[in-house]
Amino acid sequence: MNEERITEKLNILADAAKYDVSCASSGSKRKNENKGLGNASNGICHSYTEDGRCVSLLKILLTNHCIFDCAYCVSRKNNDIKRAAFTVQEVVDLTINFYRRNYIEGLFLSSGIFKDADYTMERLVRVAKKLRTEHNFNGYIHLKSIPGASDELMNEAGLYADRLSVNLEMPTEAGLKLLAPDKNQQDMIKPMGYLKNAIIKHTEEKKLFKKAPLFAPAGQSTQMIIGATPENDSEVLHSANYFYKNFKLKRVYYSGYVPVLADSRLPALNTAVPMVRENRLYQADWLMRFYGFKVNEIVNTAQPHLDLDIDPKLGWAIRNMQAFPVDVNKADLQMILRVPGIGLLSAQKIVSARRFGKLNWDHMKKMGVSLNRAKYFVTCNSNEFERRDLTGSNIKQFILATSQSKYLKNTQTQLNLF
Ligand code: SF4
């Protein structure tokens, strides 16, 4: 291997891959049972940067050549940049070398489109197949699925990769048409539908036959770029909800548009999406998936954007003061989960612990409840009740005065662009 050339390719193709945020590796149960290399179980791939992004995968493109011209993408065919392409064997060698040196715990492999979807997908699948079958590699593999790739290739990809993802790119079809006229939302939906059915089928088989092969054990995910097109948070969350429900996605990743290209269809170059908008979308996403909130409770026609000052759960509570205070010693789990400052674990601890006695502030504090929020919304077995008939906006002011969000330092004007 010509090391200089490989290093140059790595610089180009790792840099081009950095715009894809959908690389978290949770959920895989692949085990090293054959004295092979690596082990995607035991959580070894769960390494995240401070802002929640995964860092321990070799994250590269197979190539940044592309026949398409998506306006938001640095690899678009009409962008004048240095191009490079790895061979299948080069990616395999790099992954094994990096893994042996303990630099990485797995591979995240995406690609521009060489000449058509199948030609590109076939190469991605070959990388995964070689790693698994020739090198006994049991580390984590996340493959991007190329929209429009055949069912046969998607099936093969599922047999070797832990996670597969098809990027929706834009939250709506209209947004996609505007910025990626070569793409067709149906080409993304079709492989997602195939994967959903194949994952269900293989999961059933695995229950019946222990030796049945794994198929994308970490499921499928997608990514939406936020802020390149005018969709509001309500449209983004409704779209995410639709894909969670209909395609059994494990995760939707929200990637704030990074303005790197000048184009009249795109926001101006100096208007990056504030990190806090991404963060609020992830919080809302969490509420939909784990806290029993419906999209319409988080955002609606009257309030299509999430409040950037406060998290969406606090926002809902303040708009629904008639639902509070909640008595933590009596309320059901679903209602306790709606209290700002009480997370999933704390809510479960509360419900278990109150069987043995009435809970007070001290008990709740020990269970991890954030009392500086929860105290306005709950009653318990303590005399002190700190809500004191405050209005929702009073509570918001009190909470804001006592908390500082690291994201708020970076609130630029993205929301005012459209
Ligand atoms: S198809 Fe993918 S790599 Fe090609 S321009 Fe569009 S987003 Fe970029």
C-alpha cells in the first residue's frame, strides 16, 4: 500500500464524511464467538463527544466522487474539490490496521455515488463481507445504504452490517426536490421498507433457531438535515414520527445544516444552525419515543417551533399548568414521566419506592430528580410546596435564572431566515 497516497485519500474521505452524524452504535449484540477480531457487544463502541456524537468509529466515504448534485453536499458533482476513492481492499486494510492499534472500535462507511446505486452499494457490501468472512472481524459496522440499491444488495448488506441507514436528507419531499433534484424520496423509502420487513423476519427466525444469521442487529436509522430548507420543527418531528412508526427506525438523527456552499436555494454562508436547535429536536424526539408524548403535544400549528430557551418537556408543562401539581405518591407512571426534572429512571424508582413508604423531597433528590425544576410541578410528603401559585411564565423565568444552557451561547438567527 502506498502510504502517502492512502493518507491523502484518508484526509479527503474522512473530511467529506464528517457531515453525516448518524454514527451512534448502540443496540448491536454481535459477539465474538469465533476467536475473531473485535467485539461489538459490551458497549465498546459507545464513545461520544461532549455534544453527543460518536467518535470511536473509522468514519469515511468510499469515494467523494458523485454523479448527483445535491445543493447542500460538499461532494456534489459541480463542487470544485479534490476527489478520491478507496478500493474495497484499502478500506478493509485500514479498518483492520486501525482496529489492531486500538484507534477505533468499528467502521462507519458511506459513499458518493460512483455511477449508479447498485455499483456503489455492491462495493460497500464487499467491504463488510471481506471484514466479516476473511478477517473474522466482529467490530461494529455501520453501512450507508445507497438509495435505489436492489433488494438483493440490501439483503447482503444486512447479513454483514450491524446497522444500515438510508438518509432521508430533507424532512419533506418538497425540500428534497428543491435541493436534491436528482433524488427521489421513493428511492429512499423502498430500501427502508425492505429492511424493516427483513429485520422483522430475521428476528422471528432467530427466536426459533439460535443459529439463524444475524441481520442488521442494530436496526436501521436515518438522518435529516435541518435548516437547509424552510421546514419548521413541527414538520421535522411529524416526519420523524412517520418514519419511526412505519419503518421501525432505531434512530432519526438531526443534523444542523453546515453552510459550506453558496447557492441561491440555501441559507447564506454565515448562518449556521444553532446547536441548540439540534439539541431541542433530540429532546423532543426522546419525549416521543420514551415519554409517551404525541408530536402535537410538543409542537402544533400555533407553536410550530420548539422553544430554544427551555427544553420541550418544560415547555409542555408550562402550557398545561392545569395538569399540575402531580402527587408523586399517587400519580401513575405516565404522569410522573411528564414532570420536568424527572427522567425515565427516576420515574421508575419513584413508582417502585413508594410501595414502601411516602416519598419526600430528600427521597426524590436521592433518586436523581432535578428538584430545581420538579419542585414547581409536584407535591410529596413534605410540608414545603414550592409552586406557590406561580404562573407558567413565572416558573419559566425562575428556572431560566437558575440554569444556564451551554447551547444558548451559540444561538444565531437560523430560525428567522424563512
Ligand atoms: S448523492 Fe450523496 S454524496 Fe452525492 S451529492 Fe447527494 S448527498 Fe452528496
